[in-house]
Amino acid sequence: MCTENTIRECDLELLPTPPQPPIPVHQSSASSTFLISKWDSAAASPVPSWAADIWQMENYRHFGGNWRFTTQQLFDYLEECATGHVFTSKKDNQLIMPSVFDLSRDPDHGHSYSNLVTSQGLILDFDHTDATPDEITDVLAPYPCVIYSSWSHRPDDCSYRACIPTSSTMTRDVTRTLLCMVRDRFEKRGFVPRHETGKKHGIDASALNASKLYYLPCKRADSFFRTYRVDAPPIVPIEWVRAATEEVVEIVTYVPSPAAPLKDQTPEYKDRRIQGATDHFRRLGCIRGEGRRMMYGLYKSLIEIGCDNQEAAGIMHREATHYSNEPERRTEIQKHTGFSL
């Protein structure tokens, strides 16, 4: 049976109209240059730390499936979005990333490395850049690319997205290696990071990874969409990896030391977190049909904050009056914590 959170052939139809039969992700294809997963905007919305567990429980609902594209097919699809899709809010749009996912691997999470299968193709995020689209494509030569304006783009404050095909699939480390090498190309041409003085490339360092989400292009007052060298050969990842400098390899493989405990992890700090969690769930727990899910989320958040089961039970029983079907919620509290009222 095909379900929405597994990679199956029925998930791989090209949008909006498949020009050819769908190709399963697990099969190779000489013409494929992009593997794309699609997500709704809720997958990118910031969530309070105390709501993280409920959010992860819901993540599978934000997954729209995996698709395989040739360079021409993806560029055509993006152009259709850029010229034909109009939204009043960015959140009404959908998101993509050049990686495919199997959410059955780690059902508690969504677009995380634990569910990432493989990647193909690159997307770069240029925010508040001083580079023009022609300058960007010149740095990216001789490879094909498409450059389109992001939602926040303005003529006096430019923000773009650039998509570049690759000839093969990649691991997450190879993807990050190639993204870092593309950034280095710009810096060798005289562009500088956002925090330095000079002509800024605007490449978002936090987006140099395989699980970054990007909104699809859409039609806006100052939007644009340009394609370059569509028929040129794509990037060959193995050739780039062989040419990677030791500095790039060190960046990709660096594992930071465990973070030191926060200095304000005091009883007062813990109380503030508990108050934030209870305030959040108090607002939402009274929604009919949501009580069970929200109560479980409150329990998981309290445990994450540092409460033991007995302390969590006391807090949850106090909060049960704010939920619909209070007796049922109290039964669930005992089930989760082992402590009754």
C-alpha cells in the first residue's frame, strides 16, 4: 500500500503535468539532474521549543512527496510557478529542496537528516546580495542554472535563489562540500560574506546543507525569472570533490564540541520555560478534537524541560481544567506519567 510518507513510484509524478512516466527514486537515470521533495509552508514555520514534540508528530502531514526531474523539466516547472502563481502571503506557497526523504525511517521527524535518503542538484540562497543575476551566472559558468527572485526581493535590496543541476546523487556531506565550493568561487571573484565590508555575495551560510527548504518562485511586482545554459552539462560531483581544498573538507567534517550548559539554567529559568509551555497549550488545548494530541505534547515538553513524571503530572493535572473533556485528559495524564490526581 502506498502511503504519503514513504518513497513509492506513485509519489514521483512530475508536477504539474508529467511529460513522461514517473521514475522511481531508487532507479538510476542518465538524464536526471534533480531529485526534489515538496513540502507545505508549515514545515518551515518556527515553533516554540516547548511545542517541538507536537510539531514533529505532525511533520509527516507537511510532506508532499518526491520527484525526479531533468534540468529542462525542473526549469520549466519553476518558470510556470514564477509566471503563473500569485499569492497574497508567502505562507500560501509551497517549498522544495533538492533532497528526497523517507519519513518511515524516523516517523517522529520530518525534513531531518534521519529521514534524508539522497540529494541531487543544488539550490543557493542569495539574501541581501550585491551581485546581479548575470554576475551570479558568470561565476557559476559553465554550468546550467536558473535564477529567480525570492519573496523578499526588492530592486534596492536583492534576494535570489539559484538552482544548479548535478549529474549524480550525493550524500549530505558531498552536497555541503559542493555548496561551500560554490561560495568559495564567489569569494575568489572578490565578493565577501555579509558581515564583511565590500561587495557582498549574500550566500546564506546556514543554508549550505542538504535539508534546507526553499519557497517556490511566484509572480510579484518586482519578481523575475531567468535561465542560463540549459543544455550545458551539469556539475559532476565526483570531479568537484576531488578538487576540494583541505579547508572545505575541514568545514564539512568539523564536529563542534558539546555546548556548555546555559548559565541561566536555574530554577527560575526552568519555571519560565514551564510557564511558556503551559501558556502555549492552554491556548490550544481547548480546541475540540485536539486535546489528546496537545496533552501528549505538553507532557513531552515538560520532560524535555527537566521535569520528572511526578512533577509533570502535577502540572498537567492543574492544566487539565483548560482542556475539552477534562476526565479523559486526566486519564491520559495517568497513562503518560503513572500518577493520578
